[in-house]
Amino acid sequence: MATGWVLVMVLRPDPTLNTINLVPLQDRLLALRCLLAGCAAARQAAHFLFFETLGNVLVFVPIGFSMAGALDGLSGRRRVWIAIAAGAALSIGIELAQLAMPSRATDVDDVLLNTLSAALGAVFIVRSRR
């Protein structure tokens, strides 16, 4: 299911055309400021903050969970680090692929959130098996 969601999110057209954000959390902080100040675009800001962040978390937590769970013969710490590296590599690969797509945006926030989410999934499975 997570793989299907990743493909839908990566391949669906996006209203932003070939944008690249290399400043961590820039768009999210702007949206948060708008939301807190009650600006005219507050509804769009809330939608962006909720769905963009939640989408990254919901997809990559199961990936980290599955990766760490599949590495059962290794120590817990090693399984977590491998799952984090795999989540980061997958996320970087997705963002690099989106560079070539005319209707997609590449965003460093996605890499950060996806990697953190994979780490959360990995830590959860390792801790739950103790």
C-alpha cells in the first residue's frame, strides 16, 4: 500500500511547475505564519501543512517499519540506521526523479520528513520487539 501511495504522489500532476526548494522548512514556516496571522490564504495554508506533512509521514513510517522488521538478524541500532539510510535514499531518489517531470516540485522538506518518518517507523518496530 505504501508503494502505491508513493507512486501516486510522485506521478500525479502538481500545480507547481518545476519548482525546487532547497531551503529547509521555508514553505511550511510561511504557511504556518499565514495560518497563525489569519491571512487570506489561511485555508490553503492549513491544507498544505496538514496534507503535505501527513502524506510524507503516513507513507514513510511503514517503509521504515518494514525495513527494520525485515532485518531481524541484526542488532536493533543497526536495523534502525539501515532503515533510516534506505528511507533517505528512496526519498532522494524520488526527489531527483521529480526534477525530470514537468509538473512536479522538488523539495528538501520531503527528504527531511520522509527520512524522519522512516526513522520513526524503524524505532517503533525495534522498540516493540524488545
